[in-house]
Amino acid sequence: APPPPDRAIDVSWLDLRVGHIRSAKAHPESDKLYIEEIDVGESEPRTILSGLAHYMPLEAVSGARVIVVCNLPARSLAGI
């Protein structure tokens, strides 16, 4: 077991939102990834990659509601 933290864990900085996956498709270069367009209440949907391809069929991902951490910096992943 890890040692207890020196201070209390503060998660108040997280911007967690419920998002709706508007569309999902298989990544053309990876059999592990889906490319998802997720509506989190902003003017444009966010493009997010997930590693769900081995765990959920594409039909189950599209239309699902998910929790999105919205204040992580954007970065390129697998060419997207």
C-alpha cells in the first residue's frame, strides 16, 4: 500500500462535466482507439480519443454519456 499523503488530496481544481458522445469512429491507425466527438456544453464538441475499442463495441460508445475532465491541456495523440 502506498504511504499516506503528507496533505489532504484536493480535487477541487478538476473541471468535471457530463458529456454526450455525439459520434464515434474507429481510429484508422490503431485497433485500440476510438475517435469521439463529445458535447460538454461548449460552442463546439471536443474531439477526444479513448482506448475503449477492446472493451466496448462502437455501437455502445456512440450516444453514451461520459465524465470528461475539461481542464487538462490539449495534446496530440496518435495523429489526432
